[in-house]
Amino acid sequence: MAKRTTEAAGLIIIIIIGALIGTVIGEIIALLAPGGILERLFSKGVSPGIVPPATLDLKVLTLTLGFSLKLNLASLFGIVIALYIYRRL
């Protein structure tokens, strides 16, 4: 059971790192090709999430729950490459 949990945690960390690296590469490509099709292709994406965050005010305790995720083509490439590397390990 513990091995399965550490494998799942490692997979999630690898996916997040891949998405971060892909997003950074996409932003660099967008800076190098401003106003072109590459900028639109790699920097524009979807942003699912809770906007604005949900707030529960209990007068004694206030809870704010929310998340936002920015997915674009470059981050998806990063995730796919990270999954490929993870499977090879």
C-alpha cells in the first residue's frame, strides 16, 4: 500500500513539473514570436477553475476554497513528455 502511494505521489509531481516546464517553454516561444501564430498556439489556452474563489464565512472562521489551472498546448506537450520519461524509468 505504501509503495502504491509513493508511486502515485511521484507521478503527480512528475506531471506538475512537466506542465510547469512546458508552460515556461510556451511563454518563451510566445516572447520570441510576438503577435504571430506561434504565440497564439503556445500561449493561449483554457483556464478551468473556481473564479472567484468560493468563500464560506462562519463569523468565527472564514474558509476560502478555489483553484485555477492554465492549460495550453505547450503545457500539454510538457505533460506528455514527463509521462513518457516516467514510464521509461
